Amino acid sequence: MERSTRVSVFESDKPSEIQLIKSKLEDAQITNSVENNYLTFTTTPTATSLKVMVDLEDEKKAFEIIDAYLQQNENQ
């Protein structure tokens, strides 16, 4: 069984933003998953950070899609 390396390409504490990034990556046929991590001790104990994870070989393409999304939202 081949195990691929997964890398984080986007982090947010907003589930709606995570879902939007997930769907943009899926539209580009990039397999992704979400990991849920507690934030560091400097934040409230209940705060969680969501990470979108992709295969290492899809990292560059995923970053291009995410960058385009962030630039588009910045200009609005």
C-alpha cells in the first residue's frame, strides 16, 4: 500500500472559508482533506484551526488556486 505525503496548504478558523477552498480544489481534481487542530496555548482553549491537506505532488497547483482566490477576495 502506497502512502503519500500530505501537506497543509491552507489554515483558517472559519469552517465556511475552509469549505470554499475545499470545493475549489475539488473542482480542479485535487484530492484534499481537512484536519482539525487545537490552536496553541496563546488562544482560547476552545479555538480550533482547520487545515486543508493535499498530496505533496498537488501542493504547487493547490497554492496557485488558493492564491487566485485570496487575490480575488482582496480586491472586493
